[in-house]
Amino acid sequence: MPSIGYGTNKKTKTMLSSGFWKFLVHNVKELEVLLIRNKSYCAETAHNVSFKKRQSH
């Protein structure tokens, strides 16, 4: 039977060290949803988003 070991708190397990949760953005609609919750989430652009779409206008 394995022991628990050095377990982390489940509530803060995926939280970044800055205190934000990472949110993967694939399109502009997802980014607009993120603007509502901008105090607790940070955006990360998905790998399959092209360079032209990553540029801010």
C-alpha cells in the first residue's frame, strides 16, 4: 500500500506561484470569457494558434 508522502493541497495544486490559474486560449471568444475573470486567471495561448492571430491589433 503506497503512502501519501509529500502531498500538496488539492485546492492550490494547479495554481501558479503568482496566485493565478492558467487558462488555455484557442480563440478570441475564449479570451473574452477570460476578461470577466481576470483577477484569478491568466491566459496562455494554445500551441496551434497561428502567429498572425497571436499579434494584438
